[in-house]
Amino acid sequence: MPNTSARRAILCLACTIFPMAALASPLPPNWQMLPSNQQEPEKGLPTALQTPLLAKNQRLLGQVELVVSLPFDQVLPVVQASLAPLGTFKAPVQRTRVAYMEHGWGNVLIARRPELKAEFIRRYRMPALRTAVEQGALLAEELPIREQRLQRDPTVDALSDRMAELQVDFASWQASAEHKHGMLGRAKSTIEVRVMQIDEALGKPATAVTLSRTDDWPNPDGGIIDQLREFNVMGGGPSPRLRRRGVPQSLFTPVYDALRKLPAAALQVGVGSADWQLPLQADSRIVEPTLIAPGSSKDATAAQRLLTSESGQYYDMRPLADGSVLLLSGYPDALWRWAPGMGNTPQRLWQAAGDAGRAGLSTDPQGRTAWLAVQQHVVTYAVGQAAATSHPVQWAGNVRQPISGGWNWTQDGLGQPQPYDHALDGRGGIRDVLRVLELQAAPAAEGVPWVYAQKFDAPRQGVVGGYPGNALIKPVRWDGPGQGFWVEDPAGLTELDVSNGRVSRVLPLPRRFGEVDVHDDAGMAQWVPTPMGSAAGGWVAVGFVLMEGSRRNPGMHVIDVASGKLRHSLTLPGLDSLNAATASADGRMLALGSNGGGTPVLTVWNLDSGRSLSLNPSRSACWDLRQLHWAPQGDALIGLCGDGVARWPLPADWQAKPL
């Protein structure tokens, strides 16, 4: 009989061998059980929770999905028996319609049975799209593209429960068990398990088992003193407790071993239901744009600071034909004029009595007349005037006001302010519309009302849902008359009939946002200027922010309106956003501007030749470029900066002729 020392040695050896034996359970390629000493250290993690965790490609997982090619009723008892040593898991078996199959398995079902998706679209989606064509929200030639998008959408529509094929039931069982750890029980872990019948999704008897455990423990750096020391208004102090989600060996191994030993189990391991999703075929219609970055040509002419201001004092600006600049400030809401010789003290032309609301500042194409539109006033100023004139805004009787937030402002081809809103139209059923107003008549004298009447309600806004990102369509800001009314929407560049708001033409656009995706290129970009059109050049420029790994490449697509073809995709690579863009009056050139660490980055492209010119950044003249305008004289670019206004003179062959 071994002595005490020998018994201790045998016990120690057994404790060492047991976890090694447990880790020896065969796992699929690239799956591992990571010992606690190979995991990222967790601050204050109790010893009881320091355990091997399931990983794939050395990355810890929040859950694991096991799929067994056996019926639910055969798998559930095996799982429950495997879990018995880990706690009490009590829950009833639920039965639910397949149309409401959750956790992504409904999407797997739809992907594997495309005939069901096609039939659902035919019955319940295409009639509404055909009605949209009749109402002028869509063109008939857009229907095949819309139908294809619906067919390729991997998600299950909630209305699919109307189909008899999806009204059959599936069984599921979901339960949990909680354990407390430590002498005071302040740390705890909650095991969660789900067993789900997925016969309809895979087209054969099959059951999915999902395992995970959530650990929760006190944050050693989250006490009262730490809360007070690290408190900040935006985010508070450190969390008093820490959490993590994983799949511990003690949970995974008994269930995995029991399931893989079942006859004909054909056990598969995945992270979630998406691992069983059939891949979509690439959309052959998608062609990625070729981005044109600035060339090597640079201008050494020094930038000039025109006005120095407090940080963020002005938020809008327009240069005028006489070399002066109009500026819009907030707090107070006021319009200012700066001219050479004024130093850093511009002249105040108008100030609101209170909060002016959303504002639109614009000028005519020659830069001789300017308008400031707010919710209650339109302020006008012309070159040579001693002061601005103010007109109260009135709305014609048929104008329904926005529910909240007031009107947005764009400008017509003459530069005059034009209100629009993304609204709800209650006539004939609630639907989203783009509501656009127009000026009835320009007032002749100060104090005479500036009256806006209804121009059209465009139903296009109501059919852009289902696209990625922001779906609020954007009016194109034209710099001259006679170009109609165009908007950017998730589907492309759309022309609206100015008499009734119906769609008359749609031009497809290249990708405007995100990474390369061979399945979808729709959607609009954030962090870019308003889409802009050149009347003289016959083109529209639309912003994009395309990803290349972790790098953003912002820029603008230039579309020829007559042909509908892409002329250029111009980019300032590696920047976070595109802050500003401006076109020359003759439409030959387009300038893009943004910031690299607060220092301006500006490039001008000749759209005829494709050549580019990068301008002197000069952070001393401009910190944080926010807006860019072509001077009406055509010889310079004028920028609104975070600390004032700057001017970039242009070489002779890069200047534009004034109108």
C-alpha cells in the first residue's frame, strides 16, 4: 500500500493527465481548446472561471453551433443528459411556425429553397412595386432589378407566414443554469443552451445545438473611488462589473462527445447558422469603379489667410463677385460680410431674434446676389448694397408643414433657396414622399412676404427602403438653370418630372460606400458633400467613401447626364471623409478638399484631360477645411476653415472664366 507521499504523487499525476485527456477529444481542423494561459488576460477573473475555452483559428468564440443529422426528439434527451452534471436546466419544448424560425436558420431555409422566395415575391411584393410604377415612384425598367434584389436578400420577410409551405411547426428547447463562485458568491456564470429542429432549413432531419456561457465578476478597478476618479460626463466611470461570453471545455466536451457518438450523427461544428448559409453567386451587373488619385503635379503658390476667427465660429460661407465673403454664424444666428480691408471684424448684415432653425445660404451663378433662408425669413443681399433686406416667409394654403425640425434647403438653378422635406403623405394611404416647394414670386421690396407654394410630392422616397445605409434621398444642387430636378437615392441618380414629381429617368451609379461586395453595390455614402451638378459641364458629381482594408478612400463619381455614363471617379485616398467640393463655372474643373490631421488636402481635376493639380496645404492659412467654393472671378478657391477663411490662388491654366 503506497504511503502518503506516494498517494499525493499519484493524485497530482492524475490531475495533470485528466485535462490533457479531455483536450484530446478530436475537433475539426482549425478548432482548438485554448488553455487559460494562452488566452488574453482578463482583469480580476476569478480562478474558478479560468478554464480552457473553445476557439477557431486561435480566436475565442462567444458560442458554438453543433448540427446533427438526426431528429429533434432523438437529440434533445442526449443533450439534457450531458448537461445534467452541470446544473438544472428546466424549460418546456416550444413549437413555432417555420416562417418565424429564428437565429438565422430561417435565412438558411430561404437560401436553400429559392422557389419559395420567388413565389413569395411574386405574390406579396411585386404587386406593390407595379403600383409604384403606376404612381411614378419607379420606372418599369427598374422592376427586374428590384425583383432580383428581393430574390438575393438573405433575410426572411415577416409576411412569409402567409405561405402554406411555411406554416408547419418546428420544435425548440432553450434553457439556462446559473452558478455562483467565490466565498461571497460575487462572481457568477450562466450556461445557455438551445436545441432547435431545423429539418425544414436543411431539407432533411436535422437538429442544431447552441452552447455558450456568460461569466460575470466584480471589476477590481470599478469601486467607488475608481468611479469618482475616472468619472466623465460623456461616458461615466469604469463599469463596476466585467463580463465575457465563451464556450468552456466543461460545457462543450460532454455534449460534443455524446452527440458525435450517436449512430449516423454526421456531426458538424460551426460558429452560427451562417456557416450553413449557401453562398450567393456574384452579381455580374456590378463593375467596381477605377479610382483616380491625384497625380504628381503640385502648386507651390502660398495659400492666403483672409479672416481669422474663433474655432467653429462660422459654419457656412459664400464668396461674392466683388471679392467679399458672406459668412453664417450660430449663437447668435447671424449673417456677416467680410471684405478686404476689414481685418478680422466683418460687418453684421442680419441677426435672428432667436433660434433661426435650419438655414440655407446660396448665391446666383455670378456671385452677385445672395440669399439666406431660415424658417421664418429670407434675407437677401446684392453686391454694392449697404445692407441686407429681410422678407417674412409665408406658405401657400396647400403647403403642409414638416412634422418636426423645419424645412431643409437646397437651391434652384438660379441660386434661390428652395425648401424640401422628407414627409409623410396621408392621401391614398400613408407613404413617404420628397416634398418640394417653389417660390411663387420674388418680392420687390423689403418686408414684402416671400411666398412658397407646393411644387410636387415625389413618391420616390417611399420606395428606397430595403437598401443599406441612409435612405433619405438627396436633391442635387445645380449651379445654373434648365437642368430639371435630380436626386441621389440608394438606387442611383434619378430625374424627377418638375411638374408632378414622377420619376422620368434613373442612372445607375458605381459603388458609393463600403468594401468591395460582388453581391450588392447600392446605397449612399456618408461624410461627403451634397451631390452637385454643373449646368455648363452637363454632369453631376456624387460622393463616395470606399474601403480598401481599413483605409477609407473618399471622393466623387462624375456622371455625364446626357449619356448616363461615368466620366471619372476622383479620390483623395487615405482620408477619413470628403469635406468639400466645388466646380468651376464653365464645368471644366472640379476641386475636392478635406483634411489630413487638420491640414487641408486640396486637388483640382481638369475633367476634359483628366490631369490634376494638388494645392499648397498651408495649415498656417487654414486649419480644418470645412467648405470649398470657386471664386466667382474664377482665379482662386475660397475655403471655410475651422479658424477662419482662406484663399488658394490658381495658376493661369487652372483658372475658369467668370460668367
